[in-house]
Amino acid sequence: MTWTLPNILTVMRLIAAPGVAIMFLYFHRPWADWFALTLFVVAAVTDWFDGYLARAWHQESKFGAMLDPIADKAMVVIALVIITGYSGMNPWLILPVTVILFREVFVSGLREFLGARAGLLKVTKLAKWKTTAQMVAIATLFLGTGLEHLEGIARRGLSVDQYAELVTQGLADPIKSCGARGCSSYATILGLALIWVAAILTLFTGWDYFIKSLPYLKDEKA
């Protein structure tokens, strides 16, 4: 394996995947949320750069082609597990996350079964849009969990509705910039909308890969 810059960026992105979870082990919230968000965004940006540089500099390699989708999947899966846990197992989040995780496992198993013929399941433009939608959604949801923790501290144990009522009565100051209910709800709603879009794209790409693999899944007639 040649240590080109594109390959180095891919390896760094793979290392960053568990690093997102580690942030919550060694830092208190909301610092853990901000560090995880920053690490995730930086790693997501390298996902575009490593492919672009590999093509521009003619440094495409089998190692990079193998590791790139693994790094993407590791980032998405680990981040979604963390966000789901810190979001209180929100059912509006659990369903699209389940769809995304199921598809990733299904397609990975399909590629493993096809072996040398797995190259037939080439990454499509729709699959690239799917990955982009997933990463934008995850970054937005990380922003929401961080803001929610900050707002929880500001409310000092009061619920969102109780705090909003105090603001209306002039007994409390609105949480900065987003009014009585704070910014986390806006970030979370946007993140949920984006993760549903990502889940729908994920379903389409998974179905497309399955259809393409069907000729190779049929038993040979005796």
C-alpha cells in the first residue's frame, strides 16, 4: 500500500469514526458534543477531498477503493448509535436509523457473498447523495444534542414548556438567539427531516444493489 495523501486522509477518517464515540468518554457535555461535531465534520470533508485528490493526481488505488466505503460506514454507524442514545431513543429517529443500519449490513453482506463479482455493485451517484445526506443530517443532529444540553442547563431543571411560560411572564430571559424554546428544537427538527431523506435514499440504493445482484443469486440448474 502506497501512503499517498488520499490514502492517508482515508485512514484518518477511519480512525476518526471511533474517535467520535471516545469524545463522550473523556469530555463532559456539551464539550463532548462540540468535539464530536467538529471531528465528524472534518472527517466528512476529507471524504470529498480524498476522492477528488486521488482522481486529480492519478493516485487511485485498490487500498483506497476498499477502505473508503468502510470508513464512511464506520463514521455513519457509530455516530448514529451515539445520537440515538443521547436523543432519548426518539421514535422519529429510531425508524430511519434502523433503515440505514439495516441497509448497510445488507449491502455489506451482499458484497461479501458476491466476492470477486462485488465490483459489479459500483457506487452510483444516488449512493453518493445518500452518503452526503447522512453526513449532513448527523452533523445537524449533533448540533441539536449539544444545544439541548446547554439549554437544559439554562432552564435549571425546568421543562421546555415551563421555561417558555416563565419567559412569557417576564420571569426568565429567552435562551440566546432562538427565543423562548431555544435553538435545539430547530436543529433537531431539521436533523430529523434530513435523516428521513437520507433513509429514503438509503432504501432506494439498497434496492438498486439488490436488483443488480439478483442474476448472481440464482441457483444453477442441474
